[in-house]
Amino acid sequence: MPGAAADGAQPIALQEGVIPAISLNGDYAVVAITKHGVELARRLQSTFSHADVYYMSKFARGDEAAKGIQLFEGSVRLLFPALFPAYKGIICIISLGAVVRMIAPLLEDKKKDPGIVVIDDKGEHVISVLSGHLGGANELTREVAAALGARPVLTTASDVQKTIAVDLFGRRFGWTWESADKLTPVSASVVNEERVAVVQESGEPDWWLYDTPLPQTIRVYGDVRSALADDP
């Protein structure tokens, strides 16, 4: 039986083949397995009130119950089947390779998988790993990096190039796609700097997110006829 922390916090006993019961309070989980990782996790909890913190019971401070921190005993790998479907995003203060191995069996679909973010043990780099756009991992990466004074690491082409993320286009205004069938080829055209027409007959005009001009390969038109009449 796992032992309780000094303040009475009862650790989660992780076992093979058993999905553990967790106490879900926030939208995000922060998971740490090292001494320095615990320090970072506790810092993040003070910044993200909507985050649940999990770390190994051997690092208990005695105030976990009061702070809503959940301790665990056993392999952290066994914690992820419970976290994966429960949270909007999971912040892992664990090596990138280990995280990839742990989440691989749990991956389902980019429309359903949570955003996964990894932080190195010194808190210098915050890496967007999974579901950067639809799962919100890129946005979460920026927020976490700002909170820690760390460097955000994004690898999605549209973010690196500071151009339109087609799958997120207009999302902050509540815009939705009638069909997602063409998102991939249009996204490829955008990041490969091929000519793309944006036909906007209504809706908010301030959808461009960057302080740089719109790329010359992307042109905005007020109607389809104008777009078709333009020079190729």
C-alpha cells in the first residue's frame, strides 16, 4: 500500500493493466518525475490555476493535499492512460524520447488527441510535441514558455514561417470549416509559398495574426468573381 504524505495526501498506486482514478480539477495536467521537474511543476501551478499537478510521492513536501497536487507511486507510464482522455493538454517535465514512447500507444486522431508539451529538466526549452494546432499545444507552449522565461520550440511550418495556419483559420472568431477534405493540400500550398486566394464576403477582417505583412503569395478578394478574374 502506498504511504500517505505528511499532510494526508494519498498517492495514486500505479499498476500494470489498471487505469488509475484521478481527481480532475483543471484543463491541463503537469507531470514531473525528478527533483528539478517538481520545482518547475509547482511554479507552473502558481501560474496556471487551471492545471493539475502530478509527481512522484518521494518528492512530497507535505503541502500536496492543501495545494491539490496528486502524488503517485510506480511507473509514470501507467499514469498516461488516465490523463490522455481526461485533459485538454498535458505538460510533461520528462525527456522528449520517453514521452514519445509513453504516448505512442494512446494516439487516436489529431482531432481528439490532447496537446502534448515537453519541458526539459532545467526549464530552458518548452517543446510542442503533439496536436500543435487543433489540440492547442502550440499556444500552450507559448504560454508555458512565457511563464517560465523559457524558449518555445515550435516545428509546425506555418508557425515557423509566420503564415496562415489553415486548420485554425478564423477559429478565434468561431469560424468553422464546412469540410476538412481540402485542408491538407491548401496548407501545403500556403507553407510552400504557392499562390492562395482568400475570398472573404463577410466576417471579421482582422484575422491576420502577425505584425509582418501578409505574404505576397496570399491574396484576399471580396468575392469569387474577383479572384477568378485576377491574373494567374
